[in-house]
Amino acid sequence: MKVNNKDIDLDMAINYANIDNVLLKRRDNGFLLSDYQVEVLKRNGFDYNNYASINELLFDIEDYLNIEFDQELDLISSELAELIYYKDTKKWEDIIFLLIFKYLFS
């Protein structure tokens, strides 16, 4: 594979993509969030630990976005909505694959 006109192998591609930053991790309160999502939430004044459910967090994010738009927070809002959808339809494997694929190739 070539990145910036350089041949790279799989290990280099994984490092280049910074996968660890975008992998979903189960947090202390049970939420599945990546380090990147946590960072953006904190930057915008959201502490995910203060929420009993992802739905509540998503509601507050959407409320915030109605007043002040933030592109990264809007992306996270969409990702959380996808998580909720797939969790409710019991398709966890699909969403995890989709999110990893989206981060790697966007």
C-alpha cells in the first residue's frame, strides 16, 4: 500500500491510522467510546461519566449542537446514534466493523 507516495506495510498502516485512538473501549460507566470521542466530548464540556445512558448524552449533545455547531461533535453524535441503533437491533458486530472501517478509510 502507498501513503504519501511511500510503500508501507500493515504495521506501518496501523500506526499511521492511529487505530488505538479510535477503537471503542468500554469505559467505567459501561459506555463504549473511543479515546478520540472522549477527547472531543471533554473539549466541548461533556463528561460522559455524568450520564446514566448514551441516550441522555446524545440528547444533550444534540441540544448543544442546535445552539453551537461543532463538526467533530456532530460526527460523534452520528456515531452515538449508530451505536444506539445497532445496540437496539442487536447488531454490535456490524457497528464495530463499520466504525473501524470508517476511521481507517475516511
